Amino acid sequence: MEKGLVIKSLTMALHSRKAEKGLLHHSDRGSQYASHDYQKLLKDNLIDCSMSRKGNCYDNAAMESFFATLKQELVYHRQYQTRKEAKQDIFEYIQVWYNRNRKHSSLAYLSPEQFENKYQYQMAA
């Protein structure tokens, strides 16, 4: 994965969501996340950075689990003709189905969107 991809992804996330004070960004120790440009983007947006301990995949268990689920539920069941087709299918899986509908035991059996809405409601109360 290249630095430009994670910078673009974070920039898109910042445009679609309001980064609130105290936001914590956790990642593995990949060079793209440790890069000066990425760290500057985090700092410029007042986002605290957290990284997994070296060689410890359990520190990033939520993302490791997500990617395993993505592969098991979607990618391993498809054959893509083009990179564009794969990107579109993965985007739809995440944005249309996973975030809105997939329940998680770690989120009290709510979907990510339901959990976020509940959190936002509680913070506003």
C-alpha cells in the first residue's frame, strides 16, 4: 500500500465526517502511516496517532478481523476482470452493506452505522 492511498483515504474520511477533538487514529506500523506527510495530515487535523507494537497483530485486531471478513464474505467469491470492477464491488460492500447492515458482537450487535448514530445521539444528549 502506498502513502498516497492512505493520505487520499484519510482526506476523504475527513471530508465525509467531522473530526472531533480527541479523535484517535490507530494503525499498524506500516511505512505509509509513519510517513512524514501522513503524520502531518493527522497533526494538522488534531488527530492523535496510535500505532501497534512492532510485530503484534493483536493490537490491530479490529482491522485484521475486518479484512478477514471482507475476504471471506466477498473477495474470495468473485473473479474481477478489472481493478476498477474490484474497487467498485468492495466500495459497495463496505459503504452499502457492511456499514449499514452487518451486525458486530463488539458493537452490541449493532451495525457500524447504528453504533455511530447511537453514539452521536448520546453525545448530543
